[in-house]
Amino acid sequence: MRNLNTKWMHPRDQIIMIIDKIYKGGLTTTSGGNISIIDDDGDVWVTPSAIDKGTLRATDIICVKKDGTIDGRHKPSSEYPFHIAIYKCRPEIKAVIHAHPPALVSFSIVRQIPDTNVIPQAKHVCGPIGYAPYALPGSNELGDVIADEFAKGVNAVIMENHGTVVGGADLSDAYQRFETMEFCARTLINGSTIGKPNYLSDEQIDAFENQIPRLLPEMTKVEHPSDERAIREQIQRIVLRACDQGMMISSYGTVSVRWKGDDFLITPTNVARWDIQLKDIVQIKDGKREPGKIPSRSTWLHQEIYKRFPHINSIILTQTPYLMAYSVTGEKIDVRTIPESWIFLQDIPNVPFGSHFAGEETILNTLGENTPAVIINNDSVLVTGDKLLGTFDKLEVAEFSAKSLTMGASLGKLVPINQEQIEDLRKKFLS
């Protein structure tokens, strides 16, 4: 994943940017969590102790010099000792995030480690996860037990009855790991509410990671007329909106829009979704890609959908918290929850893991006028439509339906709209 636009950002500004995302994303509390960066001089920049995470400014960030002197108007975080312990035992780690995100705290309370073999990129991004026994917060003992885990080569640790701590080559790398791990944990919890999560074998995940997309040849001449630029803006807006609403995470999500004929624009691979820029988006024209850019690994699938379905002009492939519960369990979602859900979606079938690989026909044989979306088991949800905003609306409706069904499962028997009511909807809205 490409680093965010942080190369020229001061460590203080990087920390503020990431802590703001963590806090607004509901992944930490006003007083909980801390972030640090170690710079090339060996100085550590860290969030302060007992300062509101919702109002932190760059001037609040503390610098603990290599010689131990402190530069700043506040005290460094009380958890600062274990950050130092991690940097000492793993010099290649340059950033650390610690917080108490709800799903990972749930795992820490039941003293389990989330099994990331449930989603391929979760295992790839998170890597092996360590487990640190309980120790007093802020103590040297806590630093020791955490450092012992990091010394084993892991970059993420569940802290018993506490939360999680992750490290990275830089702050964006650490954040992506933190966000992906919490998403994976949440997916497992939601999935366990409606069924039993199914896990992928290492061989299946390796096959996925080793899948080389059919990299299209580069075009020799690129034009960016006004209508093409307008599509770039549409894609960027929807991707950022999806990230803001928790319907796309840094490490996964693809959006494409038909331009003209079978030509289209699509999001790239290896770019943090919430940092996507207009120039990152890839033009696909006459079966060729824009020079110097690597489009999404699912480009082949998008290309085939546009060729075979003239009514489809936009596609979103993503992971959302509640639809992924149906993805990892293989349970069938019943969209007959409320009239709007059925009118928009009618049916969302599950297709096997690997159906989105190049050359696979399952999704292409499943999509249709009355089937605008599919759930890919242990991977994602794919939604199609005419205008991009309408496609995003379908995604939202599907996710809200999945959320209602998942929450309702704890209340009692789910009772969908009956067939007579469905026929009334069909006559009024679809005839």
C-alpha cells in the first residue's frame, strides 16, 4: 500500500491526521489510546497524556529526545514506555498505534486472537498476531510483555483485557494494519451472530495473493477530456464518502465507472482508499491502461461486466461491516426486510470465494437486471448500477438491511415481507 501524503509532513501533523481518523471512526475514546513516531534522529514524537483526542492539535504532540529530555507543554502518554520497548527490540518499526477499538477489546476480554484467515487481505495486511498477558497500564512490566511479543517478529499484539498495539514501517502502514485488524474482528463478531464463520486455508489465501492480474498493455497516448475528468471526480467523491461512512477501508475497495463504449475509469491498486487522488485513478481505453499506473486487481472482472451488460455503468466492490458477516458465513441475506430493500436489490446471491478471479464466469452468469449485487464469500460485496450515486445508494441499502438483520437476530425470529406484499411492490414499482 502506498504511503499517504506524509513524506514531507512533520511527525506532529502525521500523528494528528491519524488520531483524528481513529477518534472520528469510533476506534478510541477521548482519553484512550496513543500514537508515536520515531524519527531518523532517534527522537520519539508521541501523543500527550490526558488531553482530549477529539481536539488535539499539532502543538500538543510531545517530542521525547533521544537523550530522554522532553520537549512539549504536556506530559507524554503514560503508555510511552512500551512504545520505547517496541522501538528498542524492533528498529525497523518506525510508528506505533495503541487504542481500545471495541471489537478487538472484545477479543482481549475473552482472551482470544482474531483468526485473520477469514479474509485474504486481512491475513496479508495484519500478519501473525501476538498475545500479551495482562500487566498494569503504564508499567515497565507491560512494556516487557509487549516487547517480548514484538521480538517474535509480529507487528500486531492483542493486549489481555486491554486493547491492541500495532507497529509499522511508517504511520500509514501501522494505521492500515490497525484498521484492518479491527474490521476483521468486527466481521467475525457479526458473522457469529448470524451463523458460523468459515475460514480459508493458507493454500487458498496464497493462491489469492499470488494471483497475477492480466495486466493490460499501456496506451501510448492519453487524453483527459472534460467528461473523463468529471468521472474522476465522481469516483474520488464516492470513495472518500465510503471511507467516511465506514463502508470502505484503507486496504480494500474498488470503484469503476463506464466512460464511453466499453472504456472506463477504475481505482488503482496499492493506494490507501481514503487518500485517493484524482491522478491515481486509471483510465482503461480500448483494452489498454493508462501508462505508469496499476489498476485494481479486479479490472478484468469490471471489464467483462461492462462488455456483457450494457445497462451497467458503474461498479463498487468493497467490504462493509454487516454484509461481510454474510460473506464470511456464507449465509443468505434476505432483503425482504423493508420495501425499499427489495425494490432496490430483489436478491443478493452468494458466490464462492475466487469467483472474482480472472477467467471465472460465476459472477458474470449471476448478475442481471434483477440481480444487481452479489456477495463473494470470504471476500467482498459487488454492487452494480447505472449512475454511480445510485450504485452507492444500493450499497447503503444493502448494508443497512444486513445491519438490521444482524441486530434483529438477537431479538427473535426474523419475519420478512410476505410473497403477496412482494407482488404488490412488483406491480407498483417494477412493472
